Amino acid sequence: MAMQAGEIESLIKAALPDAVVVVEDLAGDGDHYAATVTSERFRGLSRVKQHQLVFQALGGRMGGALHALALQTNVPDQENA
């Protein structure tokens, strides 16, 4: 069964409470999403480590309930932090 954008956002925010999460359904099918996640937790981490934190938050749903996720991670701007 496909995941809803709100469920993806909730899972990420549960693991990264300070995160600003924007999820977009790319194909309208509930299987192909893009997500932008901004969190202070990413500061000092490589892009690979940042993405690993997000995928861990999804609890193994990648490849199953969630077919594809184009992921962009960011650290908050210093002036907005």
C-alpha cells in the first residue's frame, strides 16, 4: 500500500523534531515523492550521513510502501537559526 505525504513528514519529524519537512508527490500515485528536509541535526555531517538519518527515520519503508524518494537535505541558515 502506498504512503501518504503526511505520513512521510510525520516519520521524519518524529526522528528529527526540529526539521522543516516539505514532501511533494511527484507522480500523483503515492509511490514517487520528493522531500526537502532542513535540520540543525545535519550540521557537520556529510550529505551521505544526512540522508542516512532520514532513511532511518522512514524505518525500512523504502522499497516497500515507499517506492522512490528524491531527497534533498539542508542545514538551516545561520541568520535564521
